[in-house]
Amino acid sequence: MQLGIIGLGRMGGNIARRLMRNGHEVVAHDRDEAIAQSLVADGATHVDNLAALVQQLKAPRAVWVMLPAGEITEQTISALAELMEAGDTIIDGGNTFYKDDIRRAATLKDKGLNYVDVGTSGGVWGLERGYCMMIGAEKAVFDHLEPLFDTLAPGYGNLERTKGRNAPDERAERGYIHAGPVGAGHYVKMVHNGIEYGLMQAYAEGFELMQSKGSEDLPEDQRFDLNLADIAEVWRRGSVVSSWLLDLTAQALAGDARLDHYSGAVSDSGEGRWTVDAAVEQGVAVPVLANALFSRFSSRKENTYANRLLSAMRFGFGGHVEPPKQD
């Protein structure tokens, strides 16, 4: 299939590369000429503006917007809406608030345009591992675009199939789902990221507890000088707390057990806040997810081992760089 992609950063560029490696045609646009040219070397067609991108695509067109949530995505989708024709599709693969998806879809429908929201997980590793995708769309639109999603997804891989699962739809096992109508994809991804906050916080607190076991504030015969890198490594093998986040923790600790090159100032990218807001709106108690979010707020004023480990994990899966330390 042919696809336009706008935004060739950490994830957008690798999404384009994975598609091209598997026979799809990509027409790409990014404001950064150096990033764009690196993708041209891999086989993409680069254009300088949105009008040229739309002109390069054959109807019915599909354009994937992979930009930070907020005003830049809003402006880009509005501009595309003026350039595209009835029957074309705009895909938002970033971390947009799901209510914005619902609003946009209604506006675009008046122009005869389709809208798809794709909650995309996989970070900087997606080129090789594939991307987990949660997709919100009308069924006919989803069906038309499915060859793209199937290419981007991890596939069955080496995971053992879930015992007792007899669902007729195997797409979830391949790494992507049609979550529901527009908005459902980003809603599920929002909760996914809220859970991610909680998991990361649990690891960070546990490792800080072990790191502090050698404190001089404890009785001397109760102090342990624990090798955290070895503990992370052994937990990867057969433990019920093993996970990809633990893999990244082990990797970070193997390189720097003290994590001294991290300040511990941990960003939150929006989804954690939206998850807590949704919990209030729906009357669902989420104390773990809420406290994980609040801990990120406090991290910007406290340099603790737990917060440095959170920063290490975020850098490991998404290449996220710490924000400047607040005074």
C-alpha cells in the first residue's frame, strides 16, 4: 500500500522503514531536512510541504500523522483536511487525548474524510520488534488499512499462545486490535500508559528499598550490600515479575548501577493525567496509577534512586530525555 507519513522522529521514521522493508510505498514529510534525507536513503519519497504530499498520493489517500499531541497535531490535521478529498483517511498515531479524536472525526466526516486513531506502543525498538497497536476506526476503514497494521505489528513471535483462548479473531495475538469506533484506540493506549506508570513506579520503589538496605541508619548486622544489577538479571529468568521493563532495568543497571548520570527528574507526557481524569469521570478507584503520576510530579524536586531508575527505564524504551531540573 501507499502511505503518507508526517513526522519522522523516534517512532515515525521507524514506522516508515518497517513499512518499506515489507513492500509498502512511503511518501514522507518532516521539517528537519537531515532526518528526511536519511529516510530517502532508505527508499522513501520526501516532499517539502503538505500540499505536495497529498498530490503524490493516489486516491483514496491515507496519511499517518506522527507528531506530539497538542497544537502541532491539531494544526496539521486541519491543514490536511483542506487538501484531501472525500474518501481519504487521516490517521493519528501519536498520543492524542481520545475526546479530541471523537471531535475531529465528527468534523472530518462533514467533509467526507475518514479518521483513524492508532494507539502505538513500541518506542525506539519498534523497527525490529514491531509495534503494538490499538486502533479506533469505522470497520470498513480499518479493513481497508489493515495491511499496514499487519506489517507494523510484531506478529506471533516466540510468545506461547494463551491457553484457553479460543477467540476467532487472531489479530490480538499478532499485535494489533480494532478496539472500537474512533477514540477507542487512544483510550485503550491512554490506560496502557497509566498502567505503565504504575509498573515502573513499583520497580523503582522496590529497587530503591534494596539500594538503601546498606544504610548506616540500620543496625550493622542488618545491613546488606545488595548487587542490584544481579538482582535485576536473576529476576528476568523465571520470576513472576519479569517483563520488558525489567529487561530495560537490568540493562541500565549493568551500565551504571548507581545511575549517577540521571538526575531523576521524571516527565509525564499527558496520558497519566488523562487516565486519572477518566477514573474520576467514571468513578473507578485507581490509587496505584494516581500515586505513580503524583510521584512523577515530586521527582522534579527530589533526587532519589527510585526516580533515577524511572528515568533510566523511560530512556530505555522510548529514548525520553529528562527535563531540566526545577529550582
